[in-house]
Amino acid sequence: MWSYYPELLERPVPRYTSFPTAAEFRPLEHDRVTAAALAAIPSGAQISLYVHIPYCNEICYYCACNTGRANKKKRLQSYIEALIREIELVGERIAGPINVSRIAFGGGSPSAIDPEDFVRILDQLRASFDAKFSQISVELDPRDFTADWAETLSESGVTHASMGVQTFAPQVQQAIGRVQPAKLIATAMQQLRDKNVSSINFDMMYGLPAQTLSDLRDSLDQAIALQPDRIALFGYAHLPDRIPRQRRIDSTIMANQIQRFEMAALGYEHLVDAGYQAIGFDHFALPDDPMAQAARAGTISRNFQGFTDDPAPYLIGLGASAISIFPDHILQNEKNVGKYRDAVFAGKHPAQLGVQVSEEDRLHRQIIEDVLCRGRANIGTLSDASRLTGYLESFEKRKLLTIEDTEILCSDNAAPYLRTIAAIFDPYRIAAGTKFSSAI
Ligand code: SF4
């Protein structure tokens, strides 16, 4: 059972889907840096691809993603043409043969485009990257999922799907502008299973407007009954000052911090009681799922999709706002779709922001990832290890971790505090602290 220590949760902290985090990204000499990073990929390197579709048929009020309405056919088509051109460009700039282990389509909602366009993009990826043996995953919106889509996924060799479920409670769906009856989700799930999409994830949320503990328990029960292989249970971050579409949500019906903590604790216990294995602080997987196996083996890591069992050291992001990870750089494509398109059609790489990753950053990143993914880390590699150990005393005193020499071992009930513990090893966090979301 988790204990609530509000003083340890009061500071907003990053989600650490990368380190350095996006708050450190700065404008850079994009075309030259990206071309050099792509050219330096060694022959035979294992690479993951991420393809961003920044469109949705309906925009949910809570959404913090880079996405817009898919209501103009011409705009959508010109984006797809630009995406295909970027794929060609990147493929041409990689010198030797590579091994593409995974392709992930995210957004936005990839299911907002026509299935035929999805196939065109996939064909270009296969042509440019020799990616025929890749594991392919797609994020889906159950509201626009059709039998046609199920057929296309099956014929395209897609084996993994992630569905935006968030909540089954009708009044909460209303409050977040995402009305999707339970039957719609169950039907999409059945269509996927019938077409051999063998791994299905549900994205769910706590801390939503008007959501009660009982709503959350009921939503999790409905999800558990459908037996997705994985469930990600995220805390909703209400930041209407920074995300204009969230202003449509009534701020007076939001959960306070203790209620959010109770919801996170309930979700964790409920899913574990139902047989799911907890991974880090917000992912859950059935015990025989590869992600659960990787977590037990201590080999999961963090990337822009959260916890992952993907071992590839390179991630190439394609599409507006997509992020690429190279050993020495993290690069983000132009977010504005018009500017993204202009750059690509001018034959330039569309990266616009980024950060150079130093040797010091790599040491900090390893410790942050070890804390979040494995609940243990050796901080002996840091020159100021003994000073940083001092910041851990308040966690040690509350039995959330133990320290032996330079080794930190987090206890089983430390899950809600892992981000806060990890942030102690983030030298950038003091300057950027207020930009992030609540740790719970
Ligand atoms: S479907 Fe997903 S990406 Fe699209 S607006 Fe809703 S939450 Fe955002």
C-alpha cells in the first residue's frame, strides 16, 4: 500500500521520456546536424522508426499532442506527400544497410487517414529502409476504427495496436470531449483480435474532470474484462494556460492532489490484483507479455512512448514534431505542418530543435533510466554523488529507498515517487522545474 507524502510530490517534474528532456531543446543548424547524424549510423545498426500523423477526426479537450482536425482532404494529402518525401530523404542519407526492428505509427490518430494512405506510407518505409521484418504498431482511435482498417492492418503485417480508451464513464467522456461507448471499444478489440493483431494496449487516465474513485475502478474493471495485453494508466495533466484546448474543461471539477494520489494507488493495486505486472510507475502488462518479461529481466527503457522493451539504440522520428534519438543528439522536427512541408519539399531535413547529448548527460540519463525502469541505480559514476545522496535522505527516512555506499535501492512502495527521485539526478531541473506536470 502506498503512503502519501505531499511534501515529496509538490514539485512538478518531467516524465523523462528523454534525457535531456524537451525543455532543453534549442534551435540548431538542422540540416547539417541531421545529415551528419544519419550519415554516422553504422552499417547493420538496429533502428526503430516512429511515424507521426498529426491529425484526428475529432479533437479531445484534454489532448496535449501536436494534432489538428482531419477535416480537409487536400491538407491531409499534402501532408502525406511530404511525409513520403521525408522518408525518401532520410533513407537516402543513411549510408549502409540498417536493421529496422520496429515501426510505430502514432499521432494524432493514424486511423484518421485512409487505410490506402497508410499502406502507401508503409510501402515507402519498406522501400527506403528494407524494413520487411519489422514489428509494426499503430495507435488507434476506436471512434474511427472500421472493418476496412482491421483488414488493412492484417494485410500489412501489423501485430501491435494501442487504443485510446481513457475512461468508460459516460459523464467523464462528456467532460473531456471524447464520447465513445463501451461497445465501440469492445468491437474494435474483437476486430483486431480476429485479424491477428496479437498485442493490444489500452491507454487509460486518472485525474480526469468529474472522475471519481468509483468511476476509475469501474473503468479498470471494464478494461480488465476485455484483457488487453498492456494497460498504460497516465495521470491527466491539466495545464490550460499552456494548452488552449484544455480551456474547454471545467477547472472546478478537477481532482486535487490527494485525490489524484488515491486514484493512482487504486489503479496500481487494482491492476496488480487482476494479474497485471506493474512496470515502472504507469505501465502494466500481462506476465507473459514481452514488456513484462523485459521488465523482469531488467532490460526496459524509456522513450517518447513511455516504457518500452525496444532495445534499438537509434530512433528516427518522421513527420511534423517527431523526435529522433541518436547517441550524440536528440532532434525534433518542425511542429508546424506548413513549415514542415516547406522544408521537406525544399530537400532539407525538417529538424528544427534539438540538443547535443554530452558524456555527462549520458551518465545522468543512465541513472534516471535505472531509477524509473529498474528502481535501482549506482550513482558512483557522478562526480558529486555524495552531495546528491544528501537529497535522498527525506526518501530514505520514509523507507522509500535504501542507500548502500553509492547504490540506491527503491522499495516496492516507491512507485509514485520514482519521478521525483529521478529528478534529483537531473542537473537541468532547477532552471526548468515549473514547466513540468505533477509527479502523480
Ligand atoms: S484522439 Fe488522441 S491525439 Fe487525437 S485529439 Fe484525442 S487524445 Fe488527442
